[in-house]
Amino acid sequence: MIGILGGTFDPVHYGHLRSALEVKDIFGLTEVRLIPCAQPPHRQQPSATAWMRLEMLKLAIGSQAGLIVDDRELKRDGASYMIDTLSSLRQDFITEPLLLFIGSDAFNQLTTWHEWQHLFDFAHIIVMTRPGYEIQQLDDFFNTRLTKNRSELAHNSAGKLYFQQVSQLDISATAIRNMIAEQQNPGFLLPDIVIAYIRQHQLYQRQ
Ligand code: ATP
């Protein structure tokens, strides 16, 4: 089974890295692919360029076994839609279960994603919840796909919805960018090697 964690990673931080490692172990995944979004369709354009965000991810992951940086969204033109990314991954992994991990905030917006219903044609969707998170009322579309049985994920290559609690660290890239702009030290929120890259390229300084 292969895990997929998309994001802007502007910059990558320990919240991302810790959840990637945690879900890899919980679900017994062969690998988790961290996929930086080149041109987010839904939000403000990121502060750092896509290539810089990719570089920071590569530095952060280093040689951590089972975590892979996947640059496929940077190789496409136009808005980076997850449906295109999953379709492309499915061509690489024809029969393997694909698990797309999204935060509960992202899940609440899922029905605004391009061709969102078809995401389930290519992958399972795993919603990473915080302790105490109440699952919102699901409509029929989601209820028919919902499973509470983890083994169903391995027995189907796509199509299931599953909620998994993870120990989310209270870290956000927005807060890190703001700290750097305010000349505060973001140490211990993200790897030192990424902080060094940010300094070297003078990223996230106040305009
Ligand atoms: P920003 O503050 O710029 O919106 P972010 O820190 O939320 O960024 P993204 O790159 O947008 O990071 O997030 C990518 C994915 O990682 C999303 O699925 C998001 O839910 C998840 N994520 C972000 N922060 C954390 C965290 N602290 N713990 C666990 N997952 C996180």
C-alpha cells in the first residue's frame, strides 16, 4: 500500500513529517509519497517557488526510509489538481492500494475539489483527525464508502473512506512564515537544514 500526502509545504515542518511517519507505521505502508503542489487551485499562490518548496522537502526527508518526495506536479502545466495526480500515480501503480491522506479541514472542503467524486476511483481517502474530532454528518455518497475496518483498505485498491486519529502537532507553515518575517527563531518547528536553506535564500522576509 502506498500513502500520498499532498500539500504546499511552504515550508515543510515537523507537523507534516511526523504525520507522514506515523501513518506509514499505522497502515504498514511500503512508502509515503510527499507531493508538493505546484500551482494550488484553491488558495493564494505560495510564497516560495515550487522548486524551492521541493528542495526544502528533499532536504527535510534526507534518507528517511519509506518517505519519498514526488515531483510529478511540478512537471505538469496549469493548476495542480489532485485528480490528475492520482490518475498519474495509478498508471505507475496499477493494482496497489493508494491511500490519499488529507487533514480534517481539507475533508470539509473536499466537495469543492475538481472532480472530487472521481478521487475515489483511484485511491482510498484517509482523513487524519485530531483527538476529540467529531466526524461530521456524512451524506450517502460518503456513507456508502465509509469503512471502520482497516483491512478493507488492503483488500481494495481504491474507493473507501476511513478516519484515522493522528497526534497532530500544533505547527503550521503560516505561523512559521510569520515568525521569520518578524525575525523570530522558528527552531524546533522544522528541521535545521530547512531553516538554513530559508536563511540562505532569504525566504519569507517581510516585503
Ligand atoms: P499553511 O499554514 O501554509 O496553510 P500547512 O502548515 O497547513 O500550511 P500544508 O502544506 O497546507 O501545510 O499541508 C499539507 C497537508 O499536511 C495537509 O493535508 C494538512 O492537513 C497537513 N498538515 C498541515 N499541518 C499539519 C500538522 N501540524 N500536523 C499534521 N498534519 C498537518
